[in-house]
Amino acid sequence: MNADGRTRLHQTPEWTALAKHREELGEARLRELFAADPGRGTAYTLRVGDLYVDYSKHLVTDDTLRLLVELAEATDVSGLRDAMFRGERINTTEDRAVLHTALRAPRDAVVEVDGENVVPAVHAVLDRMADFAGRVRSGEWTGHTGRRIRNVVNIGIGGSDLGPAMAYEVLRPYTARDLTFRFVSNVDGADLHEAVRDLDPAETLFIVASKTFTTIETVTNATSARSWLLDALGDEKAVARHFVALSTNAEKVTDFGIDTANMFEFWDWVGGRYSFDSAIGLSLMIAIGPDRFREMLDGFRIVDEHFVNAPAEANAPLLLGLLGVWYNNFLDAQSHAVLPYSHYLSKFTAYLQQLDMESNGKYVGRDGREVEWQTGPVVWGTPGTNGQHAYYQLIHQGTKLIPADFIGFAEPAAELSDELKAQHDLLMANFFAQTQALAFGKTPDEVRGEGVPEELVPHKTFKGDHPTTTILARELTPSVLGQLIALYEHKVFVQGAIWNIDSFDQWGVELGKVLAKRVEPALTEGADVPGLDPSTRALVATYRELRGR
Ligand code: F6P
């Protein structure tokens, strides 16, 4: 029993029933499951907004799904979901509400935090962002020398970088092509160097994005960017025309030297990795314009409403979360691949890595005790078809179970030439072929039937039964991007709720930050850092020697 009166997850009857079911199911074969129910290919699908979600190629039966839904009920996923949407402080270790869903609420909605409706403030910031984005896009907002802004550089890291950087790539066809966008995150000076080396400071706007405005990487890069600008323009006053801040921390923004008139705020109830649709999205809004940005927020909203209202058996985030639990906790899968068949989604998996792994990579439960079950998987993947010529070998014939999400679109981007558009069917043929091959494989007899010599038969056999979810939409629009992100946000939520962990804190990133601060003087000044372990001490000495210090 937990301190909160809950039975430990792995001791609940629902968990035990799933473990028993897994044993009974044995080696579930997708060929057999489809042979027994040919209707499965359409029955195990659902639609949410513009997304068609096919989960038929999973190692599950009706019983599995029923038992998983019972687990969700027993762990009160819907209760925690409702508490989140109501603005309760479900991020208990930081004592904060979790209200990224309020960021996409319509103007007339009411969402209260401590008795105060936050929606007017959300829209006030969106309006200011729209005004500013419009002025940059039209050329009305000029730099210090009167030249129009042609380059926008977002400086941020983690949730203050990955969202806008990813979404800018995704929505490139919708962006103002006469503006250049760059995203700087790494404290490695090479990142900023490469981002600005061909830019004209007089035409460059820096957006410093940091929820806390204390993150060392961002503050360091922003300071260097400021020097780069002032070296060229030679006047402190230039900062006001070339720097804006996105933050919850007005005091630190002022300390840095950015006027709060140039600050777009958000609130502590927006977690960093859930902040992309807050002011953190300003660079994207400049790129695609306020109307497209609103379309994207409305896309998030479609899935928010679906998550709240759809019945369990047709609830996409719930089912995807439960399928993940099935593999992670009952079939020993260690990782989860996300494989988009769209070049524009090239940074989507990197974005999901923070969303999922920073949320659910935890071994301590909400009750303060160590969990006795697996929590978040390793999330990885790159766009197809590139992965097919790199690591798909291991997914097809390796010894590890790797559930995967395949994301694809019926239409290529409208602006492609006819010849490039014609390539789309080939791309999607690969997409469908891969999930088919992963699911159904190729039997030894089928291989033999092709006249393959007996000694090569085992090598050319594909066992199949590699589970995949297919997510298909007509077109990659701003709304569809919002829908996709919200789908994964809520999937991660479902899993965290079941595993009984706080998906909204991130204490695991703190120790490294503290130690980096402690080690730095040893590198720069050769300071004797007390308590340095022998390995790190030797490495520091070698580093200094290599640098000629
Ligand atoms: O990696 C830790 C973290 O706090 C993330 O959660 C966050 O997105 C990132 O650092 C950046 O933080 P900030 O926006 O405060 O600079």
C-alpha cells in the first residue's frame, strides 16, 4: 500500500491480470490475429481530428485492450486528467498547476488557477505576440540603424528551443521565405558562431527564450550574442531594438538588460517541455504569422477535447499510452521508435525525446517511494527512409522488441515541383511496406519458395511481430502539427499517471548543472576542487594539458 492509500501498482489486481494475460497470450502472432479477424485492419483504428490512427499491428487482442483500459480506470487516469484541466497542483514536487492546455483555450474559455481565470492573460500575450510578429514580418519593426529585420535568432535550450526549432522545420512551407531563422541552444560557442557568421547584425533580432532566465547555456549565449551585436553597432541602445525575451522571470530579464516592454511572459504553470505553444513560440509566430499560429493552437485544442471527452476504447492518447505500457511493462521493451515519413518532421523525434524522457524518466513515484516497475522508455528515431538504410535492420532482425510509430501524409507539400511531388508515392510505398514487413515478416517456407539455398534461409527469414502504430493525415498543416503534439503530450501524461510518477518535474537534470559549475574553475584556473573523484580529477588534468594550460 502507498502512503496515499493506493495499492502499489504492480500489486493491483488489474496489473496482475495483465501479467497473467501476457503469459496466456504467449507468442502472439500477428498473422494469426489477422487470420482470425480480417476486420482488424479497420476495427483497430480511430480518428481524432485529421489524424487516422491504426493500431491493428499491435500484439494485442480485445482482451488485452480491455485489461489495459481497466488498468487505466484502476489508476484513475481520468481523475488526474480532470484535475490537470481544472488547474489543480498536480505537479506536486514543485507545487504547481499543469496548464499547458489553457494556452490553446479559446478567448471565452474559463480556466482558473487559485481562483483566477488565466485565459485573458494567455490571450493578452498572444495578442502582443501577434502585434510584434506582424511588425517584424511587415518590416515596420526596424533594427537600431533603421534597417528592417531579416534574421531571427532564437536562443534557448530544452523546451525553450526544441519546440520552436522543430515546428519551424515542420512548417517551413508556411514560413515567410524572405526571413532567415536560426536556433541556437548549445553552450558550445560553435553553435552561435555558425548561426550568426553570415548574418548582418543591423538586420538581426535575437529572441532570448528561457522560462527561468537563469539557464547557464542560454544566458551565456545571449551575452555573447549581445557582444556580437554591440561590437558591430557600437551603441548600448541597440539592445532594445535587437533583443526580446520570452520568460516567466521579469526580474532576471531586467538584470540581463532587456526592457520588460520587450518581454513576452508566460507562467509557472507552463512546464518547459510543454511551453512551445506559449510565448516560447514567438519565433514560429514570426515565421508563419499569427493566423497560422492560431490554427496550430486550435489543432492542439481538438486533441485536448478528444482526450477529455472520447470514451476510453476510442481515446487515442489513452490507447497509445496504454499500448506503450503493455510493451514497456509486460513485454520488456526498452525503447520506442518514432519514425516520421516526412522530411519536415526531421526534428520531431528530438522534440519528443524531451517531452517523453524528461517527463517519465523517473524512478521515484508520486508517493516518494522507488517504483518497482519500469517507467519511461528510451525514445528515438529519425525520418524514413533514411532509417531504413541505417538501423531498420535491427528492428527487423535484431533481438530487441522495438515498438514504433510511423507518421505519414497523403499529400506532399504544395510548393514542391510536379516531379518532386511524384516522388511522394515512392516515399509512402516505403512507409506502408515497412509496417507490413515488420508485422508479418517472411516465413522460412516463403523464402524457400523463392529458391533461396537452404543455408541462407534463416538469414532471409523475417519473424515479423514487430508492433507499429500508423498515424496518417492528409497534409502536414499547422493544425495537424498541433494535433500531433497534443496527442503525444497526453500519451505521456497517461503513462505517467499509470506509473504514478510526477511527469512535470525534472529533478534529474539538477546534479549535472551543479557539478558543471563546480568543475569549471578547475578547467579555467586549475583550481583545486575539493571532493573531485580520481577519474574526473585525472580527466581535468589531461584536458588542461591538451589545452596547454
Ligand atoms: O533541462 C532542464 C530544463 O529545465 C528543461 O526542463 C527546460 O525546458 C530547459 O531546462 C530550459 O529551461 P529554461 O527555459 O528555464 O531556460
